[in-house]
Amino acid sequence: GYGYSTPKTAGGKVFCMFYAMVGIPLNLIMFQSIGERLNIFVTFLLRHFKRCFRFRSSDVSQTNLIFVCMNMSSLVVAGGAYAFSRIEGWSYLDAFYYCIITLTTIGFGDYVVLQRNEELQKNSGYFVFSLLFILFGLAVLSAAMNLLVLRFLTLNTEDERKDELEALAAIRSAVRLEGDVITANNSI
């Protein structure tokens, strides 16, 4: 957590613990769901893009989605880092670090926006930008992470399927002994 606002009373601490135990899993489910819907929308757009430019196939592969989502994630982080470095006066590296740490929900609290010169009260546009950046950035990063996890799961499944097919082929081509005659096993 960011550590700037913490509960002081026993009741506040108990509420915060229960809220965290329920809220964190619900947030994970919510952002995974948003990520899946964003991936569906990107698939729709890619399919229409491929049809518009008369690609041979309008099918959208998982690799296409990963490519688009990783580029969107990079643009969101780079754009956010540029904006925060300009507005907060941070170096670009510090702002980039802030964006990654925030959008991966690590949130160390060493960099926090809207903390200097009463920026929160004075600049409502910047507040809205910061809020939208975090929400949109979480959705985009969730979509990319969702795709990467699915890709790793399907790679594992494909490897297992390949191993099963190789084992089946080995069984079919195995030689077995029946009495004094050696025969090829073609019955399986």
C-alpha cells in the first residue's frame, strides 16, 4: 500500500482487514473480467481491420492479441510516464517506475501523484487524468497479463498433447513377441 492514509482506530483496522480480504480478490476478478472484455473488443477490431485491408484470413490469433495488448500496454505506460514526469517534475525513469509499480498494483508509496502543492484540491483535471490513467492502465495491463497466462497454459496443454501423440505413435510402432514370431503391433 501507499502508506499515506492508514487507519488509526481498532475498528478502522478491523474494517480495513476485512475489506482487504474481500476487496482484493474481487478486484482481481473484476480486472480479469475487464481484461477479457477488452481482448474481445480488440479481437473484433483486429478482425474488421483484417477484412478492411483484405488480409488472406480475418482470423485473429492469440499471438495477434498479445502483440496488440503488449503495444497498448507500452503506450499507456510510456504516455503516463511522460505526463507524470512533466506534471510532477519527476525524471522520466521515476515516472515510468511509478506507472509500472502502480499498474501492477505493487504500490510501494515512494512516488505518489497529487501530493505536492495541494494539487489534489487545485487541479481537478489532473485528478481525473490520474484516476482514468490508473483505471484504464489496470484494464490494459490486465488484458495483456490475461493473454500471457492463457498463452502459457495453452503451451503447456499443447506440450502435453504432443507427448500423448508421441507415446501413442511409439505404442503403435512397437514390436512385440508372440511365441516364436516377432510381429509389428498394428492393432492399436
